[in-house]
Amino acid sequence: MSHRVYLYNVSMPSQSHNADKMMMEWGYEMPLLLQPLLLKNGKIAGNNYNHHTEPGNAGLYYDAQAGIENLKRFYDFLEQQPLLIEDKAAFAEAKNKLVAYLEKLKLPYFHLDAWDVFNMDDIPHAEQAETWLVSIARNNELITNAMENGDISLLRYADLQDVNPAFKSFAELLNYKDYQYGWAHIWQSGEEDYEVEIFEENGLWGLKDEDGNLLLAPQFDEFYGFAAENLAVVTLGGKYGYVHKSGRIAIPLIWDDAFDFEYGTELAIVQLNDKFGLIDVQGRMVAPAQYESLELLDYSGYFTAKKDGKWGVLNDCSFVMIDFEFDEAFDSGNGFYHTAVKGQKNRKIFNEDFIYIGEYPLSALEPIGNGLILVKPHKHASHNTLYKKDGTILAAGFDKINRQTGLPNLLLLRKGKKHGALGLAQESLLLPYEYDALIEIQASGASNWVLARKDGQKGIFDGDTDHPSWLFPLDDYESIRWLYDNAFALRRGGLWGIGYTSENLISGFEFDLVVRKVPVNGFAYAFIGPEVYVGSKYGLARADKDLVMEDAQDQYYNYYFDDDARQRLLTYAAAASPDDVIVDEYTSVETLYNLGLAAYETGDFEKSIHYDTLAAEKGHPSSMNNLANLYYTVDGYLDDDKAFYWYEKGAMAGYTYAMNGLGVCYQTGVGTAPDAEKALYWLGKAADNGNALAYNNLGSVYYEGQLVPQDIDAALYYYEQGEAWGSPDNGWLGYLHEMKGNPERAFRYYWRDYEDGSGIGAFNLGICYSQGVGTTIDIAKPITYFKAAVERSYLYGHIELARIYGNEEDFRDEQLARQHIALAEQAGLDIPDE
């Protein structure tokens, strides 16, 4: 069975909703023909559905509406290419189906879930998701370039990343019959899609299924083709109605005329008594038959209607969007609506929210997204004007908008020879018209970063929706490059440095070259002479030569660095390494972590603390957790304050095991005062991320009844969740089931606990056999299990053995009874009177 990739239309990242819709289930890849959907605001967050990966999971999210418009543009572009499409009729059908399907999607995000594919590799899901984000962005750059130049030859298949290797060209992939020009990628459910035959007999029309079985006897004067909702118009005796593909008459023949149901609206136009109205798929009137004319405006569900000689606009609920006061029907401008102005070439323009903008020639109008409409220079205006969604002017008097950017919150404008940046959220100029150039930073995912140039200086401005600011104010930088996430390489004085902002630098300006790398185990290579270092979120580290060799020999290396950098990497990787591991400020956190783990396993806790502290101080969450565990559990090194400190650091860094540890600290008062709210918060957060131990610890909180009132049902629920997530505490599960009056289940869990080597599990089995809990009484067996309990250091077994040897007739042995009483007393146990 192939590993699957899923695409959804969802309400929000990392949280499932009933309205979410699965769009695609495909093997191993994100199909290239649908990748234009994944264009804007790409980001990584937890999956909505496949979210049970430990310690984390990662899916991709994109702006849905921008993607839909981009895919429509892509298919329009393909349709215009000569000699590209082998079956134009099949392509047109697939395109129409795709457009109709996509325009029904109303939720704001596309969610790409490759959890199943990511599980094939040991690389963390977040790192794999970043690789997919980069490759999809790269492919969309190539697609966009081809569209903007109107030249399909620019879309070279060899340049595309992570596409099906079975094809040698884009044309071959596009025309592959089983893909149905992209429609086959869409997951279908519910809507029947089967072949039927409309046939004629004795001048009347009927319906058969694909096997020739009669569905509807010949009875109609006309039987039109099936359209949206699997409904077809039929006529009889001058009346019109609708038949479903299954053979039922879906809507009675009561209309004077009827038209196909429209894709994307689930509505059809009907006529009665020379007036037109709208009905739904059940035949119910949505808009009464009171209009002299009625036409579909677009697939968003709007109609232009004529009433009392005047035209207006209705929505799919029959609400009037534009009043009936215009002489001509409305048309859609793909982002605005317009109607004629008598005696003029200009049109009356309404934006997508049906707010009146003014009278302009259509050639001057350009919707630019976010509900904004650009009015370009025309006969009556020599400058550009930009209108907001509310119909007021956002900006005017500028000469040009840079349309080549994908900045979510910024529009780059030019006025004369100077450039400025308009903040959409702020509805004002964030950067005035005083810059020699403003250039979008090409980064994977969505950003509002621009490279600013002014008077020979450079800087990076972040046009963030909430907090616009300079990441790197204008300075004498010779070059600035984006590396990964929010990290940049900057050159000043001939040397390179790495930083997130001017106040948060990973390094000084000390390298003769910095290049990007595959964002696995770091995101950049930094060179000083023959030495190579890796830049990562943990700072700088000496590069691992084996990993360097892998990157340098990767077939896609030139996406990250050029041939000169590759040669330097190969030379570094081939050089001999010292015999001993060097531990200094440039030792990688991965190496430090492994050294700390090895020292811990050999009992060298001083070295373990040393290595883990170095890694933890660089920000490595696993090392933080290891330090906390050591200070929490190892005799001779117990330190409540340090355990709490490192658990808290690891939890704040997002490490689920540290979240669990921090929750236990708040539960038991280690390094802090007991705190019910914080204990439940951190244990719950760890559990929500799939940490089974956290579920068990939540169970103990509710059983103990110290921080919260005792709740046996809640305790059992959380212990069962711990079992479901792979860490059953069989002893507690048995005990809680026994408390709940489920002796058979209790016995089964006690047995599992015993098989796991538990002393108390052996003891509990002995009690079950001696008292008939979940099984029959058999006094011979308790002796075996109580002895096993004692051997496993659960010394209460002595008391029960003394009870059997002293009281059970068939096993009475006073000497053994006294012996076990003595051993119990020696262990400091209270001896019961009986």
C-alpha cells in the first residue's frame, strides 16, 4: 500500500472542525498540477488530523482563496498554449470541473498533510515539512515565471523539484490519461458519478443505466444533458422539470422553462408566467419568479436580475446586493462588478462587496487582492488610485505598483524615481517615497520582508501586520541574503555574519563566505579559510564532515550553493579528522547530546552534566530535559531547584518530555510550590502532544485527590489514555478497575503487570487468587506469586505468606509462618493482628 498525502480545505491550522473538507488523497507526492493552489502565506504548524506523532508533527498551510485564483490562472495559461494539450475537450471538461469544485470551497486555508510519507524517514517531521515548503515554493516560482512570460517552454521538467520521475516533460505529465488533466487528483465522495444513457423511443425520451437497465421509461418530449448536481432538464407538454441520474424525478415538471443547475451555486433559473426565479436542488423557491430577466453573474452565487425594467444584483439567498435602478445588466470583472453608463464607454464599478467605486473604463481597472481595486491612468486621470474595500481611497498619485511580489501586508509603490511601501493592515505608508529600491526578500513561506536601498546603504524592513519594524536598519552592508526562517547572512567590510536582527546576531562579521544549506541539522554553511561551520537555531558549530559530504553530493545542491562553495565543502569533507572529539564553543549540540548520553549510561555523571549543560545553554531542549532528569533522579546529584529550572527551560522550548517533567514538579512541589492549575496545564500540554507518561501523571493527580478533588473516573480515563498512547501503567489500571467493580479486567491488568516484572503486580495476582478477584480461589497459586513479590523486593509478600502458612489447613507450616513474620518485622512492616 502506498503512503498517502492529504490535502484539506480547513477553517484554521492545527484544529479540526466539522466544516473541514478533504480534497485529495494521493500517493507519495503533492501532485504538480495542484501545486499552484499552495502559493501564498505558506507556513508550518501541527496537522489537523494526523497529529499523533511523538515528539511532534508538522503540516503545511496556505491561503486558500489566493491559491484558487492562482490555479484558475494556471489553467487559463495552459489552455492558451499551442500544441500543448492533446485532448482539448477533456482538458476543458477537467478545467470546468476543477473551477466549479474549487469555487465551492469557502474555508480560508489549504492544509497539506504528508504525515504518512514523513513517517518513512527518521528526519523530524518539521524538517521534512520545511523541505516540502521550499520545493513547492520553488516549483511555483517556475510556474509563475512561465505564466508571466506566456511561455510554457520556461517550465522545464528537469528544473522542478520532487516531481514524479516517471515523466520526462511537463507536457507528458499534463496529458497523462489517468490524471484527467488534474481532476483525478480530487477526492470524490457522496456525489454519484456513473454513466447513463439518454435514449429515444417512439419520439419520447427515457433513461438507462450503463448496463442498459431501464431507469425511466420513455415519457419526455425533451431530455437535456446532465449538469451540476447530476440533474438534467426534461420537458413534457410544455412544462419543465428535473431528473436525477439515478432515475428519479427530482423536481416536478411545473415550470414554463428551466435551465441547468449552475456549478458552485446549487441553484437553477426557472421561468413561470413569463417571470424568472431561482430554485434549489429540492425544487424550493429561493428567489420568487418575479423578474423579467435573470442571469448568473459568476460562480460565487450572484445573479443579475431585471425588475420593473431596471437591473440589480441578487445573491444566492435572494438578498438584493445592488438595488434595481440600472438600465443594463451587470457583468463580472473577476474581482468587481460593472454595468453600462448610457452613452459612455465608462462603466459603473462596484467592488466585490458591491460598494460603488465610480465610473471608469474597464481597461483602467485591476483587482489586486484583499478587496483592493487599482484604477490606472486613463483619459480622465494621469495617476494611479487605489480603493479600499469600503470604497474609500487608500492611496493616490503614485506611478506604479510592483505586481511581482507576494507580500501579505505590503504593496510596493513607485512615485517618480523613489519607492515606498504601503501597509494594508495599517492602511498607510509604512515606508515613505524616499528609497532607491524596495525589493521583496525571496523566502520560503510568507513574509513581509523587503530589502531597502537608500543612498548606498542597505537594510531589511519587516512590514508585519501587527508590529512593522526594521530587522536591520540601513547601514553599510554590501550584501544581504535570506538563509532560512528569519535568519539572514550579511556582508560588511568584506566579511559575512549571520543574524536574526541587528540586535540578535548568531555570529560576528568573521566569515569569508556564508551560503544556504538543506535545512536539516542547520540552515547555513559559514567558511573561514579551509574550515566550515554550520549555522543553526543553536548557534554556530563545527560542520560534521559526513553530513557535509552528503549535502555536497546531493543532486540538488545548486539550489542552495554554487560550484565554488561545493568544491570548498568537498575539500573540507575529504580532509582527515582528529582522532579525539574536540569539545569547545563550536562543538555541535548533537555531538554534545550524544557525549552526555554516553557518559550518563556509563555512570560518569560529572561529564554528563558538563556536556548536557553546554548543549542546553545553546538551546538544545533534549539536553535540558536530560539535565533535569539527572538532577531529579540520580542520588548524589539531586537538586530540586536545578531540576525545576531545566524542566521549565525545556518546556518553554516546546519539548514534550520536559513539559511532563515540569508538570510533575508542580504536582509534587519539586523546586517550586505545588500548583494544581500549572500542574494540569503542563501535563495537559504534554499529553496533547502525545506524551503517554503525561496521561498517566494526570491519572495520578486525579486519584491522589491532593491538588484537585479525587475523581476515580477521571483517573481511570487518563490511565487508559496512557495505555492507548503506548505506556500502560498496568498496576494502576488494575487497581482502578478493581475499585470500579470490574474484577475480570483488574485481574488481566495485574497479570500484565506481573509479566512486566513488577513485584506489586505479583503481589496483586496473589491477592486475586487468594480472594477470588476476577478468577477462582486457588490457594496454591498465591504462594507462587507472593514468593515472586518478595523476590522482586515487594516485601509485603512475607505477611501474606505468613498468613497462608499460619491459617490455611492444607498449607499450615508454623515454622515458615514465623520465618516470614520475622522477615516482615526485619523490613519494618506493620504486622496485622490476624
